[in-house]
Amino acid sequence: MGNNSYGIRQFSALILVEINSDMKHFHLAFLLLFSIQLFAQDTLVISKAAVLEQVEEQNLKIKISEQELWSARGQYRQTNGLLLPSVSVSHTGITTTNPLMAFGARLNQQRITTADFNPDLLNDPERIEDFATRIELRQPLLNLDGFSRRKAAKAQWEAASFNSERTREYMVLEVEKAYMELQLAYKTIEVLEKARRTVQQNLKQAQEQFKQGLLQKSDILAVEVRAIEIENQLQSAGSQLGITSNYLSMLMNDPSFLILKPSDSLKISGVTLTAEPVLENRKDILAMEAATRAYEQQHKADKMNFLPRLNAFGVYEMHDEGIFQGAASGYLVGAELKWDVLEGTKRFGKAQASKANYEKSKLELAEYRANSQVELNKARRMLQDAQNSLELTSLALEQSREALRIRTNRYKQGLEKTSDLLAAESKYAQKELEYYVNIFQLNYSWAYLQFLTRS
């Protein structure tokens, strides 16, 4: 890590404009001052490995996918209720003169005597208090639709896990792209600054020749216009650098938004073409397959909802006329076979809807596979085109460099027009920018192809 400061770039040009008319001759002089602040703030030098490490720890999309995974895991764990018993404990206190409740309370407290069967006492009992501690246990035994829903929840958990892993892979690709874009931005500024130095040298040479009467005022103006064009391009390149740097900071969840500078420059990475890249075991496709299984199990559960459910239960109660005493106790154990015979057309509608969702998910999976294959084939062609384009651009760059050298030497000897020199200089700067853009396209095409085939 390190800090480096860039100063304020300034460019001044004196433009002389002559206006001729039939009445008189005007000489107007305009002083145009451009103060371009390319990098007025400190920069932070950072490596791609450091960026990837911080993105892995701080990126918000990754954190969101992790929470979605935890949510799916929690929903799956809720289905443990199909296998494990549920236990509840309660303590209830009542006071009553209701004949039935009063007799039942005394009976639960095991305090019934012969005198309690007196009709007068049965019909008009005294107020009685009853405090009951109740422990209830329920154990599912047979719940076929529940088991299918559990499988559906597990498939959703698997889908969320694959999605989370794919999100991490996608953020790695985004870091690769943004980091290379940042490298390209610095390379662009480097090329433009070199072009500016060349134009300034040409301007100085043109001014000397103008003083000697070898050039016209229009030649000086042409060079100055070219210098202004380069300053405008530098300003745009500086803005693009700031935008790319801020995006990289956003990926790292860094609120400082400093201007970042790559620790290494843009260069060709190792690129190889596999014979037949495949889509097997790619995380996003596995996620969609898991989601399809979830829809399938959900449909099975809706169909099995017609079958009965078997559950066991047990209750242990303690009663007393004093709070938290429990002198009398008893238990109840049993099993329940429950079958919801008819719920209107609700179950039929749910089964129909879940079947449609299942069929839809299968079609979406098939469509996604086809689109993924098309995208993979497109990426392979993009990579091949980027390789071919880089070779041609490299050759054109060498030719334009040599053409500029020849025209520069001839211009110094007064054998070349200013317009031809400016055209050669502009062509060379354009080809150099194209060269680095093609390097970026090649490296990104390779990274994108790796992303599409990563299992």
C-alpha cells in the first residue's frame, strides 16, 4: 500500500483569430486557459489480491446471499418437527363456582369425599381454586406429505447454497473487470499524456518555423486545436478513472471512495482455449436444478395431503389448590389418526398450482441451459475475435509508429505539411489506445469464459 499525489494539470493556449471583411481588418486575440484537475486527491495503490480479499469479506451482495442461505437453512430446520417431538409446559390457575368445573377441579386434586356427592353441594358449590401444571408431548409418527415438504425445503437450501457460491464467483469476475478497467484508465491517461508532450514539441517546432516564415498562422492554429483535443480527452479519461475507482470501492464496501491505483499495469494474461468447454456442475445451473427438485417435492406433498396423518401424544398433569404445589397428578397417552376428508376444492387447487409451478420450473431450467450454451459459444467467439484483433492492432501500431517517426523527421526538415504530421500523430495515439483496449477485451473475454465454465 502507498499514497501518491498528482498535481493539477494546466494548459494554456493563445489562439489568434483573424476576421476579414470588405470594410476593415480585425485582429482578435483570445487567451484560453484550461485548468484540468485530473487527480487532485491522494491515490491509494492496491493489488488485485487485496481487492479480492476485501470483497470476499465486505461485499454487500455476498453478505446478502449469505443471509439468504441462512434463511433457507432455517426453513429446512423447521421441518425437524416432522421427526422430533414437541414439548410444551404450562401452569394455569383458575377460581370458579361453576358446578361442573368445581367438581372436576376437586376430582383432579383427588379431594373427592362422600360428602361431595350431596346434591346441594353439587348444584351450588363453594368457590374453589385449582392450579394445574401441564406437560404435553406430541410425536409425529406418519406424515407423508410432511416428508415431501421437508425434501422440498432441503432442495431450496441447496439452491440457496449454490446461489451463494455463484454470487461469490460473479463478484470475482466483477473485480477482475473493474480492476482491468482501472488499469486501462491509467494506460489511457499515460498514452494521452505522451501524445500531449508530442504535440507540445510539435507546437514549439511550428512556432520556430512560423517565426522563420516557413509556416502560416493556420498551421499554428491546427496544432493548438490538436492540443485542446488532447486536453479534453485527458479530462474525460480522468473522469472515467474516478468512476471506475469508485465502483471498485463500492465492490469492496469502502466508504472512503479514494482514488485507487493498481499496483501492476495492464498486460496480456495467459489465455488458452479448451477444446469443448462444458456447463456441467456450474453453480447457477445446479441451483436451478435444486429449485426444480423443490417444486417437484412440493407437488408431491400437495398430492399426499389427501392421505391420513398419524401422531402420538402424551399429557402429564399436576393439580393442587395451592400455586406450584401439584399434590395430585395423572397422565394421558394416546395416538391420533387424522384424515381431512374434504376441504372444499382447496387441496385440488393447491395440487394443480404446484404441478404448474413444477412444469414451469422444468421449462425455465431447459431455457436457461440453452441460453447458457449460447452465451458460452458467444464468449468463445469473443475470445477468438479479441485474439485476432489484438494481433492486427499490434501490427497497425508498429506501422503507425514508424509512419509518425518518418513524418516527424521530414517535418523538422520542412519537407512535411503540418496537417500530415498531426494526422500521423493522431493516428498513432488512436492505435495505441486501441491496442490497450484490445488487451483489456482479451483479458476480460478470457475471465468471462472462465466464469461461464467454472464448476
